[in-house]
Amino acid sequence: MSITTENILLIGSILLFISILAGKTSYRFGVPTLLFFLLIGMLAGNDGIGKIEFNDPQIAQFIGIVALNFILFSGGFDTEWRSVRPVLWQGVSLSTIGVVITALTVGVFISLVSDFTIIEGMLLGAIVASTDAAAVFSILRSKNTGLKHNLRPTLELESGSNDPMAYFLVLTFIMLITDPEKSSWSIIPFFLRQFIVGAVLGLATGYFGKLVINRIRLDYEGLYPVLVIALMFFAFAGSDFAGGNGFLAVYIAAVYLGNQDLIHKKTIIKVFDGFAWLMQIVLFLTLGLLVTPSTVLPVVGIGLLISIFLIVIARPLSVYLSLIPFRLRNRERVFLSWVGLRGAVPIVFATYPLIAGIEKAGSIFNIVFFISVTSILLQGTTLPFVAKLLHVSLPERVRRRTQLEVELSETFRSEISEIRIPSGGSAAGRKIVDLRFPRSAFIMIIKRDGIFITPNGSTELREGDTLLILTHDEKTLGAVRSCLMKGRDQPGEFERKLHLR
């Protein structure tokens, strides 16, 4: 079956529906949901029962880049700075030094066991050097597995931030293969430009985005996520146009925005969470359609050999060497080594050699596809067992208590207070989002001239407004006073307190 304008929506909707149902079933077996999406794409492809003809790597790459933008941005937007700050440098070390070590060791091994040159081997190593956060945490959630200490934020930071370095290495080795006369020293200015421009544009986009989101007045709440999508694509395309690393720019912009007080932030989070899932499904379905299983079979032997080397030697070596300066228990290092799952990102990166016209691009793509699938199957299905074996998973009782405490701290407060904005107060005439209100306090409702208003970040306070505020302790209430009454303001009129606990 060929893909036409008339049948693409019908086929797409059916594939999405089947994928979601299969994904729901996969949780029972502890297999990553996204693997089912990939298999459904393969079944629908030219070698499967669907007989859909799709062999355009450029379209697949375009879909992959768009999908990765949403996935990276959603992951960065959900990253809490206070949770990753204690593990910042070890996460950065894993996502940079660890990726380089993985690419180099795998490249050398491939050149020794196959007819690949050293540069071609390192290109393949760079493609499979980044890990997949979606695959890791879908398995942990499916088995309700919690992790001790700072392992979870470390994995989140590494998986979310290692794509830019892998992307840089892929472009570098493609450049060296297609232009053999190019000096190896040219990598240094290319590296500096990629990461400096990407980081600067990412921060600039995040800062500019915060100002625009909080100051622009849009008539519809649903337009704010659309505005953020525009900022996301600007960060990627603008950085790429300037010679920077677009994936790095998107991730940094997302982390910056995600840790700021934004108008309609909850709406933005929900919309991007839905988009991220949609893009993951579309990405895996597309890659499944692009793969021809009959061409993968001839590389099963070399693919299995490389996959075992990557899991048993390359990944542990990169973890141990990149984490030498940091204090971690051996069992934590072993667990981090085992969690190096490969997912959709390597398969997307494998389309770059295809488009560049590299001689062994077809073999590279098929090998990378096989490595990703075996990694998910072998490491993914055993992940909860390994966590328990190494004693890095939280006991059921502790995990339930921790989850309950988080839920209570987010949804319940111990005290409700009414605060009246005094005449001439500094908070009058300012938007709530500009007050730097405590995160643990929540304005439930505003009474203004006998009318009750449900506030959001863009709501402007006025003199005489009465605010009904939820807080959980006296310290938070004091912080609320500081935000609302500054300088020579007189204390607000606290009319009533209702204790909830």
C-alpha cells in the first residue's frame, strides 16, 4: 500500500489507536511501551502485513527532528533545578565525557571485528552513544520501581542532555568521511561553535520567552502553548542557522523556562506532555515503517556482537571513567552502567549517513536498529530485577510513604488565610506572576467589589482585593506577606485563619 493524501489520515489514526492499546498492554509485561510502537510500524511496513511503502530517509529524519524537539523540550521543561543541582556535574560528565568514551571504544571495537574503517566505526559508535530516558522511565513506572539517593535525577539529566554531544559527534564523523582532506584540528572550532552558540541561544530564548509569556496578553489560554512551540522551534532552527547545536539550545531553553514562574504554566506542561507522547508514538511508528526487516537479518551477527560489547564493556567503562571525580557506591555505578538503554534517538541519527550518501550507510542503519531493539529487550526487561539485586530500589513501604508525602505537599495546605491588599500597597497594579510568590503557597480566589475571581499568573491585583491563600506553615505565610507588603506598606488585614490539620 502506498501512502497518499487520501489514506494517510485513516492509516495514521488506525496505527495510533492500535499503538496506544498495545502500549497499555505492554506495562503488564515490563516491556517499554515505545518498543510496541516500533513493532507496529514494522508490521505495517513493506515487509509486514500492512504493505505500506515508505523508504524516504529525508522525511523520516524530518519527522524525527520535529519529534525530538518536542520530546527534549518536554523533558527539560519538567526538570526541576533543585533536584538536579546536587548531581549537575556528574550528569554533565556522563552526557559529555561518557558519550565520547562510548563512541570511541565502540568505534575501535567495530573496526577490529568488521570491515568498517576506524572513522566509520566511530560514526556508528557516536550514533549509539546516547541513552533514552523515555525507555528507562516507562519501565520503572510499569513496575512501580523507585530509586534510592540521587539516581533518578542523575538518569534524567544524563538522558535529557546527552543527545547534543552525540549529535555533534555524528556530524563530525560524517564530515571527516565525506571530506577526507579536512584536518582533524577543524573539529575544535566546530565543537566550540556548536556548544557555545547552542548554549547562548538556548539561554537567550528561555529568558526572552519568559518575558514574552508573562507580558503578552493573549485572549485564549490555549494560545500560550502555541507560543511556547514557536519559541522551541526558534531555539532549534535559530541555533542551527547560526552554526550552533539546536538540540542543546532546545534543552537549555526548556530547563530555564520550566524553572520560572510562568502564566498558565500548568496548561503548558499538560499540552507538552501530550505532544511528547504523540511525538514518541509517531517517531517510533515512522522508524518502524522505514525499517525493512529482511535487510536487518544479514547484520544480526555483527549487530549482536556490537550490542553485547556496548552493554558489557563500553557503557560500564564510560560510566566508571566519567564518574571518577565523584563519590558513588559501586552498586550505583553498576546500575548506571546497566541503565544505558538505546531507543529512538540512535535510529534517527542513523538517517544522517543515509542522507549524506555514505557507502556503508545502509548497514549502519540496520545495525543501529538491531542494537536499539536488543538493548531495550535485554536491559529493559531486566531493569527492575537489577535494581533490586543491587539494592538501589526503594522498598514498597518507603516508596508509598514518599509518594504520599509528595502528593499531600502539592495538594493540601495546613492553613487558609484571607489577606487584604491595603490602599497604596506595592502589590497593587502588579501581576501575580511578577510577585515571585512562594511555590508552596496558592491563591485560591480573589474577592473584588463583591465579585469572586479565579486567578491565574496574569491576574493583576488591585487595592482592596481580598485574597484567599493556602499555606502550609507560618514561614510560608511570612514569605507571602513579604511578596504582598514591601517597603513602607502597612501589614495586610488578616481577617481569618482556617486550620486544616
